Amino acid sequence: MQVWIVEYIYDDDASVGIRTAKVTAPDYETARQFALGDAPAADFVMSLRPESEDQFLGRPTIRAREMTGQMARNLPDPDDDIEDDDA
């Protein structure tokens, strides 16, 4: 069995709702079927990935805010290497 991370972005009464969940399933398709059945709303988009140490769980929130034009400016990019500040 593998742990999968599901990230939902959905319509929550005219605002953006975001939910992250974990699914334990033997394969992608089984995890996907469970995630579809557990969706928080009728209209949503989701991503489904195997759990890993490399995940940045704030990304769905950042993406949702960008999609709705509510992105705060000057946020640090989580992919930038902090140790490069010496240059």
C-alpha cells in the first residue's frame, strides 16, 4: 500500500476552497477513485501524487490565489535555494 496526497481546489460559496487529504491505496487508479468519491464539492480540480519528502504543501494555496488574482506579491519562491544568498 502507498500513501497518496490529494489536493483539491474547489468552489466554496463563491470563494476558493482548498483541501489536502491523504489516501492509502495500492495504485494510482484506486487512489483516484477514492479521491473522486471524497471530493469536497461538485465543482473542483484535484491533483494526486505519491507522498514524498520533496513536497511543498503550500503550493495548492499559492496556485489557488494566483488563479483568483489574490496572489500576494513578493513571496519567496520555495524552489529557490536559500544557501545562494552569499553571492
